[in-house]
Amino acid sequence: MRVVELPEILAAIDADEITAAIEEGFRRYSSGQAEAMAVGHLSFDDPPGDCHAKGAWLRGDDVFVCKLTTGFYRNDLVGLPTSNGFSAVASAKTGEILAILHDLGQLTDLRTALAGAIAARLIARADTRVLGVVGSGTQAALQAKWIAKALGIETVLVWARDPAKAAAIGEAVPLAELAARADLIVTTTPSREALITAEMARPGMRIVAVGCDTPGKSEIAPEVMAQARIVVDSRSQCIDHGDTANAVAAGLIDGNGLIELGELIAAPIAFAAEEIVVADLTGVAVQDVQIAKAVWAKLAA
Amino acid sequence: MRVVELPEILAAIDADEITAAIEEGFRRYSSGQAEAMAVGHLSFDDPPGDCHAKGAWLRGDDVFVCKLTTGFYRNDLVGLPTSNGFSAVASAKTGEILAILHDLGQLTDLRTALAGAIAARLIARADTRVLGVVGSGTQAALQAKWIAKALGIETVLVWARDPAKAAAIGEAVPLAELAARADLIVTTTPSREALITAEMARPGMRIVAVGCDTPGKSEIAPEVMAQARIVVDSRSQCIDHGDTANAVAAGLIDGNGLIELGELIAAPIAFAAEEIVVADLTGVAVQDVQIAKAVWAKLAA
């Protein structure tokens, strides 16, 4: 069992290779090749924090991956990173634990951002020049970086409750201005009330929604979802929670017609310029499997 | 993050301390102090194998534990241990991963055996001299060792399909003879059909059942369960699967009257000599938490 600390993990990251691996993971997930564990979750109260365990195996692979991530948002106050965790890479032939990648949750952050960039590339209009980022946390910065890179974005507008934090990522603007000017929007907040409202909807709007990943959260108003072609990372998971689920619960969409991201990757769709398209990404374990496999392949080479 | 390999883990094991810790874990579980993750599971087909992820936090504790165990039964053929895995000990205050105990599944084996010994001590008749072990695998040997130690057992009878394997643990006997002679029986097999049948039931029979831990398995006939006082490690889990669940499914018991092991530890019951008592142990994450915490406390001291 090899233990790999963060600096060595970061040195083994090749974003293009990982992007290709994650795309392959989504394709294989949507073609039914993934076996996933029930997601494990623990909540802590004093100080508040949580822990998630996810694991999966892509049938035919020699290895499988289980990861544990923790988030303790008050760690800032004591000078510790808010995220932590590791990914375990194990043999699907013998059960041996091959590696512990002690990534402090950074592989999760990166796989989430790269999935956003993958979805952005597939749903963006050809003339996309302006990216609108909603939120100012770790994912806001990472999505801005990787979507801008994937699409050759020139202008990044950012809305966040704290304009100073927004300005650290791009041009801080009011939310309504962002919604009016951005060719593509990425939402990255833990909001419990919709931020992208029905009044903001306009033809050709494209949204990558990554913040709304647990029950009770909401970033996109159900009325906007009802007007959109909807791409989901996981049909079953997005019907259970996330912006898609909220629109289903509101009775505004019925869950038919959802396009799974792996299907879109396998067979890209030329969306009409005036269509509203939302990619609702709640996060699936195949992303964790593919990024850990890609890093481990470099390290074990 | 400290990584601890098996020899150092084994050197840190104090069975008496771990037994006390596991008893405390059962008590706290039964008094509602445990938060447990959904159990994660993956199955592999070629070669056959499986993986389980369990995690829990006892409210108020400074640490929580998640473990991953694998079982690949054909590893024997290639000279590898059939079990593998690790326990991660993490801070419930900051989410930091404090330790990876790379125990190859041996802490799971030991906590299962010590739970058997705890249950045996609480349900055995005072005059118990003869232990009957059903099965010849890792748990058969470990339960024989730890129950014999806990109860001062003089004679160990063993039944297994392969008498040579049985003889490695104790006196190999036919199953009917074992059932007739043993004061206390421990069942440790992955059988899918009941081994302890209605014909074998007799007044004062005491059984610790640890083998039947997943849906589809069965060691004790529902008719025997129906005559017994039943102790369970987890009321909710034992109603879902295991010998208790099989008897509920057969309509012979209704699930009321089950005694949870943590309740029995907190308030021991003087069972009448002629009562049949079965302790149905399906395995709960608090055992993993408590053994990992006890080992880590020694190592971090």
C-alpha cells in the first residue's frame, strides 16, 4: 500500500488526461458499466462539519476507488483547510489496497470543476465570450478557471454576496446584470433559494449548475428549468435531489427528456441558439474513480 | 496522517481494553448516540469478491472512523490473504484524517469475535463447560478462542463440512452430536439453509449466531428462533436481515421483544436455565469505531 501526499498528487495531475478520463467515466456510467456504493454521510454539530464516502467500480477495470471527504467550514478560523480526505485505490482482482491518495479533498474539487468544463463545452453556444460565475468559493474559482480555459473565455463576471470575494475571481456585478450579460452561467453556491429566477430567463441562456448537490438546496428556479433542455450527470440522482428534482417536485417537469451527460458526450447535440440549456451536475462516484485512476496510473508508471 | 501497518496494529491490541470499548460502543449505540453511514457495498465477479464500507461517529467523540474491507476468497490460490482493508480515523472537530490503520481486515475479524464473546458471557448458563462451534473458517477459530477465554471453556466441539478443518479448531463431531452436547453454540458459516434445526432445539440451548450477516443467509431455523429469547446487536438491522429477519419473514416472530445487546450490557438479564437464548449478531459500525479508537489511542499515546 503506497501512501501519496498532496504535493506528489498535484505533480501527477495532467488536466487534459483527467478530463478525457472523466468523459470516459460519464460515458461508461451512462452505458450501465458502473457499480456504485450507497453514498455514506455523517454530519457533525460542534463545530459543524460533514463527511461523505463514495465508491465505485467500472465493470472490467482492474481497480476500484473509494473516497472519503470531509468539510469543516470553520477550519478557516484555526488556520486549517476546510476540506480534507483521501481516495483509496484497490485491486478489483484481489482486494488489496494499492494506494491511499491523501488529497485533502482536492481531487474532488478538481473533478467537479473539470466536469463543469466538460458540460460547459457541450452546452455552450458557439459565440460564447462572457462567463458568469455565481458564488465566490473554491468551486467558483475553479469553475471560472477551467471553463474559461475550455471555452477560451475572455470576460468573467462574478456575483457573490460579498463583492470583495467576487472581485477576486472576476468582474463583480449584480446578479441581474450577470444573468443579462453572460453567455454561459455557472452556479456554485449552497443556496437554499433559487438565484436564477424566472425573470432572468432569456432565449439562449446556458447554465452549468454545480452548487445544488443535496436535498434542500436550490439555485435555478423551477420555472427556468421548465423552459430548458436539461442535461444531468445522473438521471436517477438528479430526479432525487438538485435543481432538476426541485422542478419535478414543483410539477413543472416530469423527468422525461433528461439527457444524461455520458449520452451527450457519446453523441453531442447541436442545440439551437435560442434554446435554454441547463447542465445539472450533482456529482457521481465515477468522477472520483476516474480522477484517482488517472493520478494513480501516473504514479505507478 | 499517520499510516500504521499490521504488525504495529497487532502490537497495540489489548483485548481486554478493546472488549470494554466494544461494550461501551454497544451501550452507546442502544442509547441512540451513534450516527452511522449507509453501508457501502461492491461485488466483483472475476474472480469473485466483495467490498464493504462502514463508518460511524459516536456523538460527543473527538474522532470518527470509516473502514473499508475486502474479501476475495480465491486469493488463497495465489498465496494472498483473502481479507484486506483499512480503517481511517478522522477528527470530528476538523475533518483531518489522523490515521490509516492498514489492518488487512483483521480488526474486523477481531471485533466480530470479541462481540461474540461479549454476547456469549451475557447469555451463557452458569454451568457452561462445552462450546460447540459450527464452521471452520477464520471466525470459527476466533470465536472458539475468545469465547473459550471469556467463559473458561474446557471442551470445544466443532462441526464443519470438512472434518479435517474442524479438527484444527477442536473435537470434530457430527452436527447433531454438537447440538446435543454443547452448552453454548456459536454459528459462523455463510450457510443459506438453516443448520440448527427445530429437531435440535432443547431447553437451555444458548446460541451466538454470527455467520448470517447478509440477506439470503440462514443458520438457525425460524422454528428455533420462535422458541428463543432473542438478543440482537441492532434491532433495525436484525429485522432487515439475519436469522431474526428470517423468522420474522416466516411469520413466527413479530420483532417485538427483541433485546438489543447494548441494553443487555447495560442491564444484564438472569435468563432461566431452561430458556433458549439466541444472540443474533449481524455486525454494526460502532464495533469498528470502538476497536479502531482503542488501537489508535494506544498508538497516539
